[in-house]
Amino acid sequence: MAEKSNQQAILAFKLALDIENVLNIKKILETKILDTKVEFTLKELLEFTKKEFHEVIIDMSKEVANEASGVNAIKIQEFVHY
């Protein structure tokens, strides 16, 4: 009877270790999945920000070019009137 109790205790201990290992693996996987989601979200955000930044630069360049062409047109008109 004592031998059967020892075997049951050993099995219960092994089962407890297996459960603990599974829970540790679950935590690791959850962390990895969360890290991957955060990394993916950051990449998406950075791509969006990069596109927006490029659009702002292009818009500013167009404005500067339009202003410069307007200034040049005024200078030409002033030059023609003299």
C-alpha cells in the first residue's frame, strides 16, 4: 500500500511539474504574441507617419514653389513696367 502511495505521489508531483511548465510556456507565448502585436502596430504607425511626413514635405515644397513663382511673376511685372 505504501508503495502505491509513493507512486501516486510521484505521479502527482510529475503532473504538477508538467502543469507548471505548461503555464510557463503559456506566459512566454502570450508575451511573444503581445510583443509581435505591438511591434506590428508600431510598424504600421511608423509607415503611416512616414507617409504623412512625406505628404507634408511635398505640400510645403509645392507651396514654396508656388510662392516663388508668384514672387518671380511680380518681379517680372515690375521689371516690364520700368
